[in-house]
Amino acid sequence: MEAHDGISAKLVQEAGFRGVWASGLTTSAALGLRDSNEASWTQVLDVLEYMADATTLPILVDGDTGHGNFNNVRRFVRKLCERGIAGVCIEDKLFPKTNSFIGEAQPLADVDEFCGRIKAGKDSQTDDDFVLVARVEALISGQGMEEALRRAEAYHRAGADAILIHSKKSDAAEIFEFTERWANRAPVVIVPTMYYATPTDLFRQAGISTIIWANHLMRSSIAAMRETAARIHEDQSLVRVEGSVATVKDIFRIVGNAELEEAERRYLPARPAVSAVVLAASGGELAGLAAGQPKCMADIRGQSLLARLVGTLRESGVRNVSVVRGAHKEAVALQGVRMVDNDRHASTGEAWSLASARDAIRGETVVAYGDVLFRRYILDSLLTSRADVVVAVDTLGATQSRPGQRDLVVADRRFSGDYLDDSPATLRRIAQDIAPDEICGEWMGLARFSARGAEWLREEIAALEAEGLLEGADLPALLTRLAAKHPVRVKYFTGHWLDVDTLTDLAEARNFT
Ligand code: SPV
Ligand code: MG
């Protein structure tokens, strides 16, 4: 059965066939090319490699004329064997070939020269089971039965394992005449594209070894693709096609996603799930946004700020994301995240919002402001830290003057300026009013807690609550209190993040990749 790429080879196997015909016509067509050796032989080889990877069935390759003379056939056969291809069929025509159903009286190769191609191919196979099928075009080119038999005999003597006798007649009379006179001196292969109405049993009775259904997966997919494209174009909708196309799940099944999941369980380190709490409750409205649109829902090139932030978290393997929303909560939405409401957002601060999601602060946890964007490596670097609590600090923040409230950081050690220097720095405090000579950087609104760190964080929330301070505290105050009791590691970065406070920030965020 014909196939022309990896997925069609899989479908051939799924249907129960015992072999694949890698058709020259359809492999070319799949590339948008003519069946005239427009794809180079190495490009064909690349497609064959995908097909061989996709199926365990033997693949008989349509080798056209062998891509040149005996020398090209030698190299082609060696490369086919390297790729686990089961056999090749070469036809007795001239390079560059033309499809047999185009025109009349195509010139044939000199018999002796073609026998040289066959011998060279057989001498070059590195797999004993490799087969070389010699295709006789004498009937197609109008040279008659005697010439077809003469050529078949010569090719058989030259070492061909089988003879493909091709015909473009609409009935199989000349095929049966050939098989009768040939008397199975070598196995016979046929391609009944034009004499398709002949019952297959008659071919069996004639002792034919192999039938190639040469192009029907390509032709059926063209019909289906054309129909689907026209429907969607006409309807500007998917409604009418949804029921008749293969499901996305079907694609996953065919290409073997289940095996990948299995392999992931076997090979990926079993990392306990990391959670995240994103704080997006504060009003924080931005001039320029529609009234009632919270900042975290600002559009950044077709995605909300929140979606981008959660996307970065997910790329780093953070799965369970809780978003605390408050102001305009009905406008804060994102698939696949848990929404937690701080309905007292107007009179409470960040610590209260965090406390609203305290049940999510369990095991390894990331805490982030909902209006920040950062490059993924920053988060990855926090996630691989061995510290129980680690905060991301921008060392440039110390020197740049930006408007707005900034969470400034004092640590026991400044950034040394050496990017390879990872000797630890420990947090002393985070606040907005810090004397310029004390500032070591700006907190990016991103922190990671180990399971033990998360426990400390919960304890500190409880302590604030017990002291009646939870409502008014912000995250810098909470982290500063934590730092007084436990080591809080400072990880320095230089830029590659931003928080969206102003319209200028928003414009910058749109350029942030
Ligand atoms: C092919 O499938 O490319 C073939 C068979 O060679 S035919 O198109 O009938 O020549
Ligand atoms: Mg062909």
C-alpha cells in the first residue's frame, strides 16, 4: 500500500497491510513537486527515513530509474540499506524520468546498460534480505510483449529478485498474457492503477506475487483536504467539518504520545509538583486601559499579562497555579488556573491576599506579583537554588531611577559584578524607603520557597495574623520579617524583567519576548 510520509506509513500498517510502497509519484506530490526527479535523491532519502522510523513494515522504495547510472544506483542502495529500507524498484527508463502515465512511447534504457544498474544495485546491498525489483516499461512504451519478455528475462539473469510488469491499459489482458508466458521464473509485481476493475482473485490465480496499490492514500487525502478547505473557506466556521475530520486525539494516538508519556515517567526525574501563588488583587489601574480592566489583564500582543506570566511559570514546570484576584475580579480569568478571591482587597494588602491562598502554600512554592514579566531563566535559577527561601533581585534596579513604588533590597553583600560569582547573599530587608547608599537592588516580585520555606512562610503569615498586622502588611514587610528569623537568599540578576506600572512599562512589555 502506497505511503508518502511518516503518518501515511503508520496508517498503512494500522490497516493491516504487509508492506509499504514508497511511491515516487506521491512522495513528490506531497512535496508539491512533479514525478520528474525534481526532488533530489537525498531529499527522497530524508522522507524515507521518516517513513522507516514510522513503521515496522518492510518498505519497497520506488527508486525511479536509480537516479543516474550504475554508480548512482550503488550509492542509493547502500544508503537505503543503512536506513533499513527493505527493497527498491528501478525502472528501465532514462534520468530524469517521466511518470509512466504521461505521454506515449517514452524512450527505454539500453538493456545491457540497465542490467549493469541491476547488478551494481545487487552487489551494493549490505542487507541480505534487501530486494531489487526490476520494472519493465516495454508494454507502457508500446514496444510489445516480446520486448517485455526479453527484458524481463535479461533483468532476471542480471540478478533482479522480482519483475514489475507495468501496464496502462484499462483491462488486464496483457498482464495475464505476460504472467502466462513468464511462468513465474521470478516473482511478478503489478500496479493495477489503470486496470483497477479486475478482481484481485484473478491476479492470485495468475500467480502474481505482489500487488501495489500505488497512490490511493495520496488521492484520498487530496479529496478530503480539498473538501475540508472549501467547507471552512465557505462557512468561515469549523462547525460542519468537525464531525468528519480525524480528532486531534487521534493524531496524538497515531504518532504515539502514550509512549512518550510512559518514557517521561521512566526517564524524567520525579520532581514533586511545584505550586505558585500569583498576587493580582490590587486595584493598580493603568491609565489607557478600559475602565474595569485590571492591570494583569492588559493585552500584551494578543495575550494578557497574566497569561504570559503563567505561561512562563508553566514552561518552568510549575503546574498548580493559584491567582488571587480582587479588584474587578470578574475580569480576571485564565484557563487552567485556580482563582482565589480576596474580597477585602480595598482595605487589605498583599500579605492578606497571600493569606487568602495559604492552603496553596504547601510543598515547593513560587510567589509572584501578577504584574511582572521575567525571562524564564530567572525562574529556573530560583527553582534550582538549594536555599529554602530565595528572592530574585535586579542589581540594575539599584542604579536606575524609575518612577513609582519600588521594592528596594538591602542584603549582606552586593552583586560583585561577576556573573559567575554565586557566593550567597542574604536578605536583610525589603522596603520602599531605603537610603541610596544601602540599596543593593530591586526585588522583582518573585520568590521561591522550598517545602520547608513554605512552612516558614505560613508560620509568618500566622504570626502577622496573631499580631493583628496581616491586613496592612505588604510582601516586603512579610519577607523582611521572615529574613529576621530564617536565611533568605538573594539571587542577583541584571534586567530581563519588568513590572507594569505605567503606560511606558506596558509599551515595553509588548516588546518583551
Ligand atoms: C509510483 O507510484 O510512483 C509509480 C507507479 O511509479 S506509477 O505511477 O504507476 O508509475
Ligand atoms: Mg514512480
